[in-house]
Amino acid sequence: MNTVAHLVKRFILSLDRRKIAVATIEVVREKLTEKEYLLWSQMPLIDKKHSIIVMGRFLERLPNAEIAAVRASLLHDVGKTESNLGVIGRVVATIVGSRGKRFSRYHDHEKIGGEILRQIDSDATTCRLVSGEFAESDERLSMFAHALRDADNI
């Protein structure tokens, strides 16, 4: 996922400062629990836009996915907020790796996101998909995780 093309696409997306359409925000609100929506609302604009794209791509792959998996597609990057890095900081963190506390937190965003979601009592499936903490032998979660990775590979 950390290919140059992926990074360039994400950087270009970050330059778009237009607001998200109200109708799109309502779709997100309908998918998430109240506490999850509050978390999503606190994410930077770039992450919110990215999550909406990922959700759409996820649902193209699995149109009948259970709601907990759809929620994971919207919240898969929620842990990035803990690093408090802007666009340039994220680019540097991606290039240099887990050096220092903030860069390490950026790279650990999946685990951190899972912990954040557990603290607000999100569904176990959502938490496990966001954190990546499940056995590959769990076919259901593996199917969702594979579709989520594909959808995230913009």
C-alpha cells in the first residue's frame, strides 16, 4: 500500500479543501453509531474524504457486508488522529518510518484505532477489522479485511 503512486494520490486528495456534501455526511451518520460518528467528525478533512471513498469501494466489493464491516471501512484510519501529523508530516513519516513518538503513533494507527473504538464500545468486528487483530483462519473477518485493504489501496 505504501507505493509511490498511492502516496501521490493521497497527497493530491489532501489538496482538495472543499467541504463534504451534506448528503454524504448524512450517509456516514446513518452508518455509524453516535459515538463513532463523533470520532469520525473529529478526523481531519483529508481522512474523512478518504474514508468515504474507501467505504464506497468496500461496498462495491461487498455490497451486502454487515454494518460492522462498513463501519470499519469508515473508521480504518481513526487512529491517525493520535499522531497529530499534518500532510507533510505524514509524508515524512511514511518515508523515514517509525522514528520518534509521533511518527511511531502514525505507523501504529491501526492498533491505536482499534483501542479507541474499544473504549467507545464499538462492535467487536469493527474493532478487530480496524486493528487487524484477528486470526487469518477466521474466514468472515479475513474476507472483510481483504476487501477493506483492496478498497484502501487507492
